[in-house]
Amino acid sequence: MSTTLREVPGRLPSMEAFAAELDAVMPVLTRVARRFAPPGDAEDVVQEACLAAWRYWHRFDAELGSFQSWVLKILLHESYKAGGRRRRNGLLFGQAADRSRPDASPGTGRDPQLESLISRLPRRQREVIGLYYFVDLPVQQVAALLGISTGTVKSTLADARRNIQLRMSAEESS
């Protein structure tokens, strides 16, 4: 019977317990990486985040937040690092549209117009919209993950929805 990080606060977990915790949050990590990592880099970003989490697991404090929130912060950081590497290497240009294209498979539920509008929002609004609507995290967890208040998450969601509606109206009238 293995213990998990949640069961033994203050003690360092075994590799098996750490792996069990990681397995439990892997679906969420994958969804977040697909949303925030540069196109084609989601799997690499997840791997880098998992390695960083293992490397720094001794810094995890269950009293400051959940394991999932802690690993998601690492994942977002790795996503931004990957994007920076892409920009520095000049590879992101010309591929930015890949994120807004619908998947080749039918029935994915992705709207290319909406994806394009979201991609043009300010960074904070993209993050909040992505985590809340596409990763299905509750407002409290989005706030903890981004280091902002729940009120800021709610107002940012409202601002983003308003921006999207205005841009959709402008596109329809032109």
C-alpha cells in the first residue's frame, strides 16, 4: 500500500507516491499544455514539467496549495519557456495560425473563428479563458494558479467575453 503526497504532509514521498500523484493530474496537465504550449510542443512541455516537478518536489508544500496547482504552475512556466525558445529561434512566426486552426478530425468542437479571437486577446485574458473554459478549472483554482484573486479572475473573464463579443460583432459587420 503506497502513500501519496496528500497522506503524509511534511514528508518527502517515494518515487512511487510521486508517480501516483503525477498520474492523477496528468489529464489536466495534458489539456493545459495543449492550450498554452507552442504548437507541436505540448508533449515536450509536459515532460519538462514532470522532470522539473520531480527535481523540485522537495519545495512542494501542501499547506500552500494542492499538488495539481503546484505542477500546473511549473507546466505554465515550461510552456512560456518553450514559447520563448521558439521566438528566439524564429520558428514561431508563420506557425502562430496553427493554434487557431481546427483539428483535422471532424467533431472536435473547436471553432476556428473563436480560437482566432481568443489568440488575439491580451495574455492574462487568454490564460484565464483557457484555464476556465478549455481546461475546466474552477475560478478558485485559476486564481491560485495565476497568483491573482478570484475577483480578478471573474472580472478578467467578463472583460475577455466582452472583447470577444465586440470583435465578433466587428467582424460580422465588415
